[in-house]
Amino acid sequence: MLSTAGSARGASLKAGSFFRVGGLPLNRSQTFLPTTRLTAGCRFLKSFNTASSKIFEQVIPKNSYADAHLKDNLKVGSFEVARIFDDEWSWKSRVDNKERVGLLQRSEMVSPEGFQPWVNAVLKQANLLVQKICQVESDMDAFYIVKRLDRLSDLLCSVIDFAEFVRSNHPSKRYAAHANQAYLQMASYMNQLNTTPQLYQALKKVLSNKEIVKHFGSEELEAANIFLRDFEKSGIHLDENKRNRFVALNDNIIELGRLFMTNLNPKEKSISFSKEELAGCESWLTPERDMTEIPTSSGYAAMVLRTAKSAATRKRMYFASNTPSNEQQDVLERLLGTRADLADLLGHESFADFFLADKVARSPESVQVFLDALSTQLRPAVRAEVNSLQGLHGPRKLEAWDQMYYSRMFEQQQLDTDKSFRAFFSVGTVVQGISDLLLQLYGIHFRPVEKIARGELWDSSVRKLEAVDDSGKVIGIIYMDLYSRAGKPNVAAHYTIQCSRCLDYDLPEEGSQSGTAGQPLLGTQITEDGHQYQIPVVVLVCGFACPTSNTPSLLGFDEVETLFHEMGHAMHSMLARTDFHNVAGTRCKMDFVEFPSIFFEQFALAPGVVDHYARHYQTGARLPLDLLRCHLKSERALRNLDTQHQIMLSVLDQRYHRLSPEQCRSPGFSADMIPSITSRYSPISSLPQPAFAFKFTHLYSYSASYYSYLLGRSLAQKVWSTAFSNVANSPASARTAGQVIRQEVLGRGGSRSPWVCLASALERFTKLENCAPGLNPADIDHLVHSDPAKAMLVAGKWGIS
């Protein structure tokens, strides 16, 4: 779910920091791409033996893959991946409890105290690089400036990404504390770099020299321009007074954002209801008194709105839960106003203009074109779903406070009561299925490590897999931390620990004093053309229920989709082979980062794919496809209404962030804007409208970019429907189409325009035998050769089914 995907971590960092972590500038504070999923916490239990080993011994289904090469690969160690997840003894036999290595094989990290020496060594090497970058004394210095900036970025991110992951997920409080200290120390250093004009001036001087720039490749030039833009977004080109004001404004934004994210309770904290008014809520609430106080916070409000039979009860809760206090409204309006002031200081008409200038959309006008086109495309389907709810409601007008109640009723009518499908989706079965699918699509598969030292892992439930290509060469490492435990955040996330980067231009003397601190983690890869690259290293984190003594961890459909989604991010990191860290993998444009994950998620429950990998953990029987179809029918029953709601929120996000500083000084403007937006974009509207924006936390974490997930869905579904929807029945074309995505999109990371990546892929699809008809050549042309508004219009018209 990049998202998909937002975080408030790293609040001490300045806006627009030019060194990028986890795919986004540091002001986005994202070293990971999370998808929130709530799961019950539990501890990892002792080893177990699966009740039956049939799941591991079954024969590969006939005709599941036509490609003989694929079948041969699957016969080697088949179901080995599934075993290490579903049979703990299979994994324990690989763990060496005696060998002493550092966490994630980082030699400094044999203990939490190792963070400080590592930080010290990295800072020493970083200072040397900064000195070299600032002193451009020869053509060779000019030629190396982007390479050195990128090496500096990679060096600092090696600590920050690692520390962010450890402080968020390590079960040891000592490790977390030392990681947090290292993170803050490195963040402070990066802030110093962001206010060092000599770095910016040196880069700008080199980029103005056409004789030097003509020797840069397209990827190097893209990386250079990203560095330059992010410098300028940090206000480094301003005079000292304006730069100080920039810092003050940004600090204020961070503090206001913290207040906005943490103070979410409505103006009225609770409402008193009688037993009669709470009829229908008995399944989760048993009132012992004549009157019961129900909190108006989001969770309780949703339960009342979904279950209370009384429309009057639902109406009271709806308005109470969506009405902010005066303080909350003031914080939101000050946040928006301060952002508008920041954009004005940097010479932009609005914060949206400032923030979107280097994104796929490029401008707020393009975003609005996309949202309006998408809304128009969805209108008939949305109206049909509203009519379905209205039919359940009766002759009276369906109001906003009725939607959740009748949606629940409608979903229950569609849903089969048989919940036994979980037995067909053990964690091992799903990961094995993903590995087989990756082999079919991209020619890579997972291989469990033969031996692993205990100190390399932060918890006994973690598994380590190698991503291996057709030749048997390791192209990446994935650590999978999939089970809940005490203190672990309840989010699904993809952490980039190390990106692809070409090492050919690293000068040895620049790292000679840092020992192993600046060395790549877990080795390197030599490509066929002789270039040396860092091996990408990622961690996938989920919160699935733990195995028991006789049952593996079993997943619901939404958890299966979550795992596929996060694996889509991982493949973006694994398959990118860019020379520069700053454009590797998920370090692409923010409003494109969710495309690969949403695209891969399409395979999770595709009937032909599910039929290959879903097996009962005891009997080995296949999942009945009727059960799958029943779930998909229910799950998609009111999807268009939900999408329309996301469009409305995206419009609100854009309208707020297009305001000028003067407009933001009008008291109550945040509430005044809502009725006009809901009347146009909400199919179920009621007046007077409540000011629900105070609960819309993405206004801080996804400022002016909430549309990104919708854009990712539109692009992903177009690619899927064009070349992959028939994947199970046409494995040969699936491999061909998969190679197109690998070469044109995933392998490029952020090194070229996403529009060019997509257009190139779609154009190559048109030449495939099994490509779906109806792909308009003019649409492909618009993606590349038109202004971004026309490209966004095309994406909006493609729609979301």
C-alpha cells in the first residue's frame, strides 16, 4: 500500500532535505513504505510439526506452467521456501547459534553499543567526501561531483535506514535506544549539510558547464537534477534572513503536524445513549445501565454507525464524531497557512505548486484533471451501488450517516459464511506461491540461505531469503519478519536497508580511513558486462498471527493481498539496477512509488494464480474456486463507493494546499470549503456538513499527494488488464510481458520519467500475441509527448474497476 503509505517519523529533519532515504526526501521521513493492518499481537511460540506434510510433497499441478525451464527450476528444492515458514524445524536446522556476527551481518553491530563507532566512522568518511565535493579544482573533480554526492547519500542512508528499521522493530529496548540515538545524530549532521551553501554552489557550477555535463549519462543527469532541486526546496539558495525564516517555518510545520496527528478526539468526547437507542449494538456492547456513554473516537463511532438500528442514533454519532474542537480546527488551519507561507517564501503560488513540481503530476491542475476524469468514469458504477443501498434503506432519502449501516447489510448478503479459506493460505504456501510467480514473470525465485548465524537476526521468527536469477546468481536479499510480537508496530512495511548502486567509480582513498563502515552490506554482484553493484537488501514486516504448536500461521484474503503488496515494493528494490543510489528502486517519484506494489497485488487473488499455489495446510487440497469467487464478489461489492470517497478526500487535500497565505488567514476556512466539495464529489451528502478534515491525518503525511494511491491503482490495473490478466493460461506470454515490466519499469527505479517507463512498456505490449485489444496508440503518445495534464487525463479515463 507506497500505500499505501505515510509516516510521521523523523520529525527533526528539515523540509526538502536533499539526501533521500527509502525513496523519499527526508522531510517525508520515510525509510519504509507501510500499509496499515491491525492484527492481534502474540509471541512466537516453540517449534511445531505440521499435522500433515502433504502440502510439501504434492506434485506440481499439470499444465500450471507450460515453460519447461520453469518446471525444471521448480523441481529443484520445490517447496523448500514453504518449509522454512510452515515447519520451524526446517529453519532451525539452518541457524548456527555459535558463530558470532553482527545484526544483518553488519560487523559493527555485534552489540547495540556498536552504533556509535559505526556513526563515528561514517561521519569521518562523510566529512572527507564533503570536502572533496566542495573543492572542485579540476575537471576530474567536476566529473566526479554527482558520483561523490550519491556516494555521500548512500553512506549516510546506510546508517539512517538501518537505524530507522532497528528503532522501529527490534525487540530489545537497548538496541532501539542506541538506534534512535544514531538516527538523531545522523539527522543532525544531514541538517548541517542542508545548510551548507558550498555543496549547492559546487553542484550548480558544474551543471552550468556544458563541456562537463555532456559526459553525463541520462541517469547521472537525473540524479544531479534531483540533488539540485532538493537543495533548492530546502531554501539553500535564499539569503541568510530568508533561510532563517525557512527553518523557522519548517520547524513550525513539524510541531503543528505533531499536534494535528496526535489530537484526534472530536469536540464532544462521548455521547450518552439509552438501551433502546443502542439496539443492534449488542454484539459488541452490552449496556448494564439505562444510559451508556459511548466515545466518539473513530473506532467506537464506526461500530455505532455500522450496527445501530436507529437512524437518530447514527445521526448523533455521525455529527459528533466529525465535529472538531476549536483548538483542532485552529491547528489544521495554522498548519495549512504555514505551508502556504513556506511556498510563498520559495516563490511558488501555493504549497501544492511547490510540492508537485517534481512529481509525476507536475502541477495541481494536472491532479485535478485526473481526479475529475476518474470521478466521471466511475459515476455510473457509483450510482448503481448507491441505488443498491437505497433499496435496502427504503423510500426515505439515504443520508451520510446511513451509508456504513446499509453497506454492512449489503456486504453480509454477498458474503458466504464459510471462513475455512484460511486453511488454504499458510504463510509458507503464499511465500512459495510468490516465489513461483516471480520465476514465471521475471526469471527470479527465492532460495532459503543454507546457514545463518543467530546474531544476524533480531528475532527467531525472522527468515532470510536470497533472490536468485536464472543463472543461480544472488541479486538481492530479503529478510521476512512476518509475525506479531509484543511491542512490534502493527503495520505492514517494506524497509530498504541497501539500494543498488554501481561501485566502479568509488575512489579507494575516500574510504580508506573508515574501515568497514562504508562497505556494502552482504556483498556485491558483478553484472554480465563486468560492472560491480551493491546487492539490494530489504526487510518485509507484517503482523500476521503466530504459528501454534500444530498449526502454521494462516492468512485471510486481505493478509494475502498485503503480503503481495509489500513484495511488489521489494521487487522494485530487488530488480532495479541503477548506477546511482539516489534513483534506485523505490527512490522514484512519490506519486509513482505505489504502482509496482499495486500491480503485483493484482496477482494475489487472480483465480488462475490462486489455483496454482493455494493448498490446504493439512490435506494439500486446492482452494475451491467458488469460495474465492464468492469472496471477490463480496469484497468488490461497494468498491466504487470507496474509491469515490478517496477521490473526494484527494480533492480536499488539493484544495487545501492550493490556498494562498491570505486565504489561509480567513477564520474557519477549513470548514467553509467542505460543503462545496462534498456536494460535487460525495454521492451521499447531507447538510449541514461536519468538518471531518480534522481526522484526515494524511493532510500532514501526504500533503498535496493523497491522490498518489489512486494514480497507482489506475496505472497498475491498465498494465494488468493489458498484458497479465490471462497469466495462468498463457505462461509463455507472461514471461515475455514480465520481462517488459522488469526492463522498462522496475529495473529503471527513479532514473527516468515514469510516463516514459509506462509508455515504453505499453508500446511493447502491443506487439505481444496475447495483449488485450483496445490499447489506444494515442494514449501511449500522450504519456510521453504531451504536457502532464494530458497524461493524467489519460490515466483518469482508464479508471479503476
